Amino acid sequence: MSLRERLEIPLSKKKLMMALIGSVGFAVGGVFMLLNPALVDDPILATPGLTFFTGLVSVPIFGMIASIYPESSWIKRQGFSSTPSA
């Protein structure tokens, strides 16, 4: 590959779907932590308040990520395309 060639990196549908499934899973886990913070028995999340806060933070973050991935999977263009400068 010479330096004058166009660089194209296609979107991987498999990786997008795996990331979507993971994001939905984390968002569902966050909802569970919001609704039942006392049921989470974890030495890292020792208090129900910390568990609730973790769920409160994870739901919008992973929910937003999960809402972006389906749009990316329907796009027909390249994932990344670069043309060399003169």
C-alpha cells in the first residue's frame, strides 16, 4: 500500500451488534440496581446508596450508547475513509 492510496475501514455489523447487546445488558443491570439496591451483594458496592448511584449513572450512559448503535448498523457508507493530502 503506497502513501497515495485511499484508506477505508468498513463498519463491522457483528461488532456493532455485540456492542448493542452489551449496552442493553448494562442498562438493564443499571435499572435493576436502581430498583433493588439492597439485593446487590457485592464487596465493591458495599452500600445501597453507592449501588443506587451506580445504577443512576449507568442507565443514561449505556442507554444513550444503545440508542446510537442501531443507527450506525443501518448506514451503508464506510466506517472511516481518508484520502491522503498533497
